[in-house]
Amino acid sequence: MRTEWIVVLTLYAVVLPVVTGLAALRVTKQTIVSDVFSNLTASTQSARNSAEISIHHNSERLQTVLRMVDAACGTSGVVNPDCAQSDLDTLLKEGALGTALTYSGRRGQVQTVTRGRVPQIRCVGGPCVTSDERGRLLYQLIENDKESGMTLSAVWPAASSFVITQGAADTAVFFHPSAGLWQAIGREDAARRVPLADLEHCITSGQVSPTADALSYRVLTPIASLPGACIVSYQRPDGVLNEARLRQGLLRLVGVFAAVSLLMAFVVSFATTRAIHALRVRMKTLKDGGELVPALNHSGPAEVRDLSLTFDRMAASLRHSQRALQASERRLSMAYKAANMMVWEHRVAAGVLLIQNPAVPEERMRLSLRRFLREIHPEDRRSAIAAIRLGVKTGSFSAEYRMKRNDGYFWCSSWGQAVDEEGARVLIGVSADVTAIKEAERYRAERERLLATTDMSGSLAHEINNPLAAVTGSLYMAERCTPGDPELASYLQIASLEAGRIAEIVRRLLQLHRTTTAPTSFDMVKLWEELIKSSSAQIDGCGLNVELFAQESAPVVGYEEDLHHGFKNLLTNAIESSSKGGSIKVKVRSAYSLRSGERGVRVLLCDNGNGVEAGKIEEFFEPFKTTKREKGTGLGLWVTRAAVLKQGGNIRMRSMPGNQTGTCVRIFLPNRPAA
């Protein structure tokens, strides 16, 4: 950690001054170049203003002389040459090389009066730059008087009119005669520093042009009042910016700054890494499980001190949380051990189960789902698979099954929920050994069965005793009658009816306790079709309409004869309970149980009878409870419920008292009977 900090701070201390130096070099160069162009522009403006003042002065002098000649020497359009010559001499005295006055004579001929040395005139209609036979640079000014028709022109030497003051920048005036090459007044090396293309652009564009290249830094300014003339101020590149010396100076400055930065970086990194090293030692002590002693003095920068204080607080809070967690884990481990529970985790995509005993944390078992299913009792394997699939789909898992242990099986109850971890579906939960609970439930069921048998025996004795007493009484009275007595037949008929009632009760009991050898495969839809067909006479006699809503088939493996007898009782009860002209609806479809996850068949039977009170529904499933008085034995629904429970299913009834409110019976039967 210490080395990394030093490297980072060293790089920062070196890179920052280098970048700053390069940026400063660029800004300095731009500033110097900008100042140079400003100075060059000022020099050209000064020279141009001086030249334009001189040209303007000479132009005004021409106008004055022309007016003097017209006023003093001209009469009726005729000029006195001697008078005009004296006026023209004043221009020569003021620096003109020569002057010429053109006017119309008496006979309309053009007359010219010249003074001084007048070169051949090449300018037409305005001022221009020209040269004489010796190549001297001249400039010519022309003034016209439209009323008198006189034209006065004069020629001045360019060298005397354009006075160049050399300052920090070199300045020259370039002239381009109407016929000839460029010529310069001023610095002798001006022609080498200024390209001809720049001069041509200055004359044609008429704009100020700053330019920089290897030849020079220069500013070109045209003279508006004198076409063909351009003022140039320039400076050599080595006089503007010595980049090598400037770069060398900046590098020295960068070196000093880098050395100071490195020293500061070393001091800061040393102080920081020392504090961080102490903090890391304390962290390692806490990681190794040692007792953390809070620091008495938090040294280093403010951020490191804050980090050290925060670490002490977090460490204290972590220790407190660890102690609380350890205590909680001990209590939870005791609870798991007392309840004989295991914690498991099923990774669905990988097909792997992780099983751990919280009471012994080091006991952790990893096995595949296939191997786990092989440990389940074959009769419970299908329901376990269905419960797993349902748990993955709905997020809630619950199942009971028998697991192999040593040379036998034990009952296991598992429940949990599905979660998503890193995009993968995982079932987590707990399992408990509920063998003792199952044994207790079996003993309780056995006890309840014994109590039910006792109650049924009492009820059976009561039910049989009543008709048996009637049979005994009728036979006694029949014995007292003489042959041919009309009451004899009546007593014998009563005895026969009551004996038949006793026989029916015994037959029902024998059907209930008759055990089918093995379950068979049959179609629940066809079973109901046969039931409805066999009861068609009773249905038609009551004027009822029975509708069967079913799919093509609903295969079931179970005890067909028991279910046939039980469903026959349900259909008979519905027919007898329905009012004349009513309807009975039967629905048969494949379904699965939300409780166990088993697949099976659901049967729904609804009539439109008068219904019964909700509190009396459970009584109908008890033996010898009936609302049919002399018609029924009270064993129909009891037999039906026994057949459904034998298959491993369930039966529920819903009803409301009232006129044609009806009763609905809902039954679920698994595809295979309970073990």
C-alpha cells in the first residue's frame, strides 16, 4: 500500500508540472505573437497616416495653384503662359520635380505649360505611381477644373514624400508602377522578407493582412489614396520568439516545481501510508479473530483519521453483532436439535441439494436430486416431484414423504420457499422428522376408529332393535290370531317389512367393509355415464334433467366398485332432493391438489333442491343420520365418504336452506389410491 501511494503521488508531481509547463509555453507563445502583430499593425498605421497626410497636402496645393491660375492668368478662357509659369514655380519650390498645365487656346487647340523636368505621364484620371527614365519612383497627382477646362498635374519623388521611421519593427513601402516591377523604399532586405503574392493580395484586396511564416512576421496595409502602394511592417522570426530558449527556461522552472512537488508528495505519502499501515494492522488483527484495541491517537490526514475512527466504531458494532449472532445461533441450534430438523437448499438449474444439520454445523451433505429421490419411498416419489415443481412455479413448497433410514423408513415433513439468487432459481427450507407425530396420529385415528366403532355398535343395536321389536311384537300378535283371521296377514306383513329393513342395514354394512383385492384402472367419465344411464327410469319418473359436463376421458387407478356404490348414493340423494322438473349437473375433469400437489380427478355434483343448514352438513356423514325418515338408513353419505377416503381423496359439501337453493358436493380423487 505504501509503495502504491508513493508511485501515484510521484507520477502526479511529475506529470502536473510538465502539463502546466507545456500549457504555459503555448499561452506565452500566443501572447508574444499577438503582441508582435499589434506592434506591426501600429507601425504600418503610422507610416500610412504620414503618407496620406503628405499626399493630401500636395493635392490641396495643386487645387490652390489651379484656382490662382484661373483667377489671375485666365481671360475669356485664354491663359497667359508667363503668368501661369510663375504660379507653377511655387510647386517646384515645395518639392515637386515637375508640373504641367493643360488648357484650350484661342483656336481650340490644346496648349501645355510645363515647369521643371516633367517625365512622360502614364497616369490617367487620378493619382498613381510611376517612374522616370532612370527608374526613380515617382507619384503623380492630377487636378481638373471643369468650368475652365484646365488640368494641372505634378510629379513628386516618392523617397522624399514617404519618410519611414524604423522602430522595433522594420517598415518599407512597396510600389508597383503601372508598367514595371515592384520597388521598395525603406529596408534593403524587405524584398527578401515579403513574398510577391502577399503584395499582390494587398493591392487587389485593399485590406490589412497579418501573416507569419519562416520568412517573417508581417502586416501589409494598402494606401487608399495612392493605388499601387503598400506599406509593410515585418520582423524576423528569430527576433520574435526564441522557442528554444523559452522552452529551456520553462523546463528549468518545471524541474524546480517537480522537485518541490516530489518532496511534498514524499512527505504526504509517508504520513498517509504510515497511518494506513497502522489501520491495516488493526484490520488484520480483527480478521484473524484477535481482540481489537481502539487506537488512542488517530494520526495522518483528516480523511485517514476519519476512516480510523469510523473503523473503530464499525469494529465495535461488528463485535457486538457477532456476539448476538453467536448467541442466536446457539439458541437456534438447540431448537433445531430439539425439533430434529435439517436445513436444505435445492439449486434447481444444477439439480443439486445441500443439506446441513444446524445442531452440528460441520455436518454438510451434498447430493444430486436423482439420488435424493431414490431415498424416498416409491409410493411417495411422485407426490414429492410434483411438490418440487409446484414450489418452483408458485414460490411455496410443502410436502410429506417417507425417507429411507437404515433398514426402514421415517416420515419427513418439508416446507420452504423459492428465491432468485444471481438469476438462478433456488428452493430453501427446512425438514423435520415427523415419524413420532405420524405414529401419534395413527394411534389417535385408531382410538377414534374404536370410539366410532363403539358409537356405531350402539347406533346399530338401536337401529336393529327397533325393527326387531316390531318383528317380535307382530309375530306374537300373529300367534294369538286364529287361521283365517284378517289381522293375521297384516301382522305378518309388518314383520316382513321390518325384517327387510334389518336385512338392508346388514347389506350396507357388508358392502362398506368388503375389501377389494387390488385397485384397477377405469375411466371416471364412463363410470358416471353408466350411473346416469342406470338411473334413467328414476330420473324420468321425477321429471328431472341430468347434465354431464366432462372431457373425453379421466383415467383413474382405484377401487371402482366402492366408488361406484358411493357415487350411486350421491346421485340417488340428488334425485330424491330435487324438486320435480329441476336439473342436476355433474362435472368431471382432470385436476391437481394445491395441498399435496397430486394429480387426479375432480367431481362436482349440484342439484336444485331445498338445501340444508350449514351446521348440519357434517352430521350427514355420520352413520344412521338421515332426513328421509322411513325411506333411508342413514348410511349412504357415510359409505360414500369412506370410499373417497379409501382412495386418498377428500369430499366437501356446500348448501343453503331455502327454496331451490340446492346442494353441491365437491370430490377430489388422486390418480392412484393412498398407500
